[in-house]
Amino acid sequence: MRTIIKVIAFLAFTTILVQSVYGQNMSITAEMDGNDVVVKLMPSGGDITAQWIDIEVFLRQDVAMPAPSFGAPVVNATDFPGVQVPFNGIDQQGAEAGYRNFWFGTSYAATPSNTYTAGAEYELFRVDAGGDPATMGLEVVFNENFFPTYATVTDGSATEYTNPTAPFYGTGASSCTVCPGAETNYFVPVQVGLPIELLSFDVSKKGEDAALVQWTTSSEQNTSHFEIERSID
């Protein structure tokens, strides 16, 4: 018998997919880690070996939500040597009615070449939001009517890995083509990592046709309830 716990969380961020003319692409996702927003990339369509001259990501939120107070972004220099992702400010590429847009990234000289394995996640950068991101409703957004397009990954040959026809990846990801906001064409929520710390999980037989399931947690964040599922295989 297999038992599965599903944790229902309140908040999600969003993802953007970017693609080159060769069919290789790089997906972007954002997650929470304490007070940090963590932005990750995942190649698909094959391994990617590339230099980078531009990586830009936009987070946005409804103006009714409490504004973050971003610290300095910390780039994963092991997997992205030479990449620069500074925080550039709010609404620097134009205003969007009802939203604040936070611009991260800039153009720079070509970085050293690195290889990225298809299907593997690579942390690009993390940034302290100055509080719990779960209360801020942050999203990663793509907007083809602004420049840059709110999601830009460009290699050393100036090939942009952006594909707005298939922009999103992630468990529970979905997309829309007519979205809230004045000019936004694509955004998607994606589930964050498991928001609990599990100390123990035990299953024992209870009578002829039942099981006793017991578990304890050391912490739970943005969790409403547990659901238990069983499978005879």
C-alpha cells in the first residue's frame, strides 16, 4: 500500500519559458525560501552550452499588496559565472495599471561558457524580500508589449531564448492569453516547495482492512490542511 500526503499551500509564484531558434529553451520559475524569492532556470529541448549577455526577470504584484523591500540579489556564481542580476527599481520599463513591476537584471559583457543539462534546475539568484513573500503575491511575468519583455535570456551570440507560445513550466502550472493587467499577455502561478518540515511519518496495520497513519511536523508555513490518498499498488 502506498500513502501520499498532499499539502495545500496558499501562495504560488509564476514561471516563464524562453526558447532559442534551435529548439533549445530555458524555463524560469520563482519560489519562496523563508524571506527569499528564489529564481531558477531549467533547460529543456536538449542540453545548453552557452555564454550569456543578458538575463532579465520581472516580478510584479497587485498594488493593494504590501510592497517588498528587496535587498541585493545574490547570483549563483557557480552555475552562472559572470552573470549580473541587480535590482533596478519599480516600473522602470513602463507602468502597468494596478500592478508594481520589479526589474532584475541588465545587459553585460559575454560571460564564460557553461553547460546546462536538460531537465535540471539551476538556481539563478535569490533576493530577500524584506518579509514573508507569501503575503506579497509576487509573480514572474512576461509582457511582449514592453521592452525588455519582462523575461529575457540572451546568449553570447545575441540569440534570445524567448518563446511566448509556450512560456510556462512547473507542477500545477497553467497559462492564460488574456490576463489581468493593462498590457500583460502571459502569467502563470506555480506551486512552491513543500511548506512543511516533517519529523516523522509512520503507517501501521489497524485491523484487517485499515491502516493507522501518524506523522509529526516541526513547522508548517502557508498550509491549510492535509489530504491522505492510498493506492493498492
